[in-house]
Amino acid sequence: MENKLLPDNVIKQVKEVFSALEGPVKALFFRSEKKCDYCNTAEQLLNELSGINGKLTYEVFDLDSEMARKYEIELAPGIVLLTPDGDDKGVRFLGVPAGHEFGTLLQDIVTFSKGAKPELSKESLEKIEAIDKPVEIKVFVTTTCPYCPRAVLTAHHIAMANKNIKAYDRGQRVPGDVHEVRCFIRSADSYQRQSYLRRSLPRRSVCRTGIESALRRERDVVLRAGKRQKSGN
């Protein structure tokens, strides 16, 4: 019998958080049998969470599948959350959502159970709704970074507000292993990768170009996303 990832005290806390769940949430889990040492860990985490509250369910798909191509998942492990109506709001987790990012996953699950309504200012929502071209927001995180959840949640809520936006939480697969962050960064453009490796985390990339500090205000990120979609980058 495999060891549990979540100790009893954490399970108790998760139960309290999940008591706020309203509708069912489905997680689409993407794994690969090739060079994915932590796919089993990520899948076990979803299995344990779904066992805590039946409103959370998950399905498993291979990275080389039509579903992966449909949801544009190119790295494993990957998680896509769907609302009770089965809507994809562009929220993506790549890697194991551990450490501080575990709380982010729980918050997103609760938000999705309520229809994934973005919690943003009226001004931000107006600007986000005006974006009519594809935009990607990628946040590179580590499990020990206390500022990363704020950056990730901001990106996720921006994605919830516009179907043209996807927000990726690209994190570590093993706590404390910077090389795992480097593995994810290799999927980005070369110049961008070097920038991430030189700078502290968290960092946010908008539309694959430009570096954004995670501590920038919501308004600044929204404006940057709008500018990038207008320039076509």
C-alpha cells in the first residue's frame, strides 16, 4: 500500500476548505510515461483530494492524446479544472501543486465549484473583456515561495474573465529542486529562459514575452496583457 501524501492534520484542513464547495468540479489530469518522474505523485494527490470530497473528480489522459491537444497541454504532469457546467476557464497547473501552491489549487477548486467567477476590480474586468486575441500568462513558481500564490491566483482570475486568455502555473515537481524549475523553463524561448534563471521567483510572462514581477499590481498585469494582444506578440 502506497504511503499517503496528505497527513491527517492536512486532510482535516482540506475538509474544512472543501466544505465551501457548491457544484461538482472535474480535474483533467495529463500524464506521460516518458520522463515524468512525478506524474504518479501528482495523480496520487488528485486521488486523495477526490477521496476527501466527492464533488471533486478527475480523469486521466495521456500527454500524447487528442484531449491533450484540445486543451493545449504540452508538459506533464498537467491539470486542467472544469466548472460544474464543464467549462474550461483557461486555468492550468503544470507540475505538482505542492508547498504554497497546494493552497492555490484548493482555492481554485472552490472557485470553480461556484462557476469560476473572477474576483477582479470592475476596471480590470472591462479591460480584460476587451481582449479579443489569444493571450498566455505563465507564472514560474517554487514550492517555498510565499509570494507565488498571489501571482498565480491573479493570473488565474484574469484567465477566468476572458476565454482568449490561458494562465499557466509552471512550478517545481520536487520541493527545493531548482533544476526542476529549469526543466519547465526550457519549454520557453531561449532568451526568456535565461532571464528566468537569472532572476528571483515568482516571475510572470505575458504572451511569451516580457518579465513581470509577481508583486506588480493586478492593474499592471491587465494592462500588460492588453498591450501584448494588440501588438500581436
